[in-house]
Amino acid sequence: MKRFIKKLLSFTLPFLIIVITVQFFDFFKIYKTYNNYFENNRISQNRTFFATKTFIEHKDSIQYNTFVFGNSRSQAFKDSSLIKHFGLTAKPFHFDSDSESLYGIYKKLEFLSLNKANLTNVLIALDASILKITTARNTYNYINPPEFNDVSKFKFYSEFIKTSCNPKFITAITDFSIFKTERRYMKKYILTAKNIDTYNRYSLDCRYGNEIELKQDSILYYKTMFSKKAFIARENYKRDSIKLTDKHIDLLQKIASILNQQNTKYRIIISPLYNQTALQKDIKNLIKSTFKPNTVFDFSGENKFTNSIGNYYEWSHYKPFVAEQLLNSINKKRALN
């Protein structure tokens, strides 16, 4: 018996030590409760998990009724613009995710609906990169929280334990914490920007760290962005090609069904991207035919919003004043119909 216990301990003890160590350091802020999950983050985190925890903790006191979905580009739609567009009673919540997927947007809406959230107003910012992904992703930074009921708790937490024990991750956080120097290999794990983004504790409205550098010296900012190849000739960008499948149809119909059941006032915005690529016609037609008339607004391709480099922080993200112009344009279009 003693021999068996010794063998058992030899197998389980190292694992227990790892689990305890990971929980103690809580690199990814998944074991403890935080006032602001996004505060002082230098480690790449799971934004869906953070947003879900924030919503659960504050939904009763704040009673959110205006939700924004999409990838990080959707953060261009600031609280002030949303309130101006949807009305003074709007209480915004940004339920975005890094490199969001169509499947991810559906699961967030399903979660909110099942939890009887007040889906009075919804804004969904789409682009080709979102529409390409129609299945769940299970790496630590994309895996859905257990509350979404599409992954087990064991699978969820094991992804973070596995990443915490990855030698590349350990090297990256040690290297950056000592030398504070950006190196290419660490970008997967470490946010190396000079000024990191900050978030409103309750709505998760993001203030881009780039804004600080732009205000200090906008000319130097763009020179630096060009030197880092954050902008390249538009014709050299890789174009996302989407193969339309039954999964696209199914997910879009499920999203529309939730919004219609809730009598939601919603806007589907196809984002204006710097590369000026228009969204594929078959995908755009599917989206327009799935949702109610005058709810889908396409700003992709070459237009006044995509022409100026000054409308972008870098190749990927357009600025808040552009997002506000998009909402103003929507108001004008709806007024004409």
C-alpha cells in the first residue's frame, strides 16, 4: 500500500505543484476576482472571458441594454457615440474579442439571451476576418468560458495551465519584465506597445494607447508606424477569401433569430478597412437577406472612410471619429427610407 501511495504521489505531486503555482501567479486572471480585469495587462489575455466575468458581476447593478459585438475594431464605437445614436437611456457594454469569429458572436448573444439580458440595442461590426471563422477555437486566448456551455471546465482551465508551463511563454514574460524590450518572438504572449490600452471598468469601452503617442507628436507617430510596416501599399495586403457554407447560413440565422425574438434595435456594420477590399458579394447578399431591411450597412471597399490614412491607427483599426461618422451616415440613410 505504501508503495502504491508513493507511486501515486510521484505522478500527482508535480502536477499539483504546477496547478498551485499557476493559480498563485494567475498570469491570465482566471482564478481570482479583479476590480478591472483589463487593468495593467501586459500579458495577452482572453477578452471573452474578461468580458463575461465583468458582465456577470455588474449586470444587476448597471442593467446593460446596449451591446457591441465584433473584433477589436468594434472598440472604435465609443460609449458617447452609442448613447448619441441609440438614445440617452442606452447603457453600453462592449462584448468584443481579439480576432473575433462569427461563431463567437453567436455564442455571446446566446449566452446573453439565456441569461435574460436586456438586448434593447445591438451593434455588430463585421468584416471578412470575422466571417471566415465559423467554429469554436480552443487556444487559451480564444477559448470560450465554461458559462457558454460549449467547453468543459477541465478543457478551459487546462489550456491556461498548458500555456503557463510553455517555455516560450515563461521566457517571454521573464525577458520583458527584466529588459522591457520588444522582441518579435514574444508578441504572441506579451503586449509590447509603449502605451497599452485602458478600459472602462464597467462598460469595457477602450481608450487606445496609441492616442497618447498621437497627441504627443502625430507626425512622429505615423513615421514610426511606417517604419514598423504598420502601413504598406494597399495592393500588397492579403485579401480574405471566404467560402460560403451552410455553417454561415446557420449562424447568421441564429443571430437574427435571437435579435428578432428580443425585438432588438440593431445595426450590422461592415467595417471600412484600410486595404479597401469590398466584402464578397455572395456573403454580403446573404447577410442582407438574413437580417431585417435597413439594418445592414456596408462601408467596405473604396470610399471616403477608407481613403485617408489619417482615419487609421495602423492597417487594422479605424479611429473613433470614423465610427461616429458611420453612425451619423446610418442615421441619414434610415431617415431617407
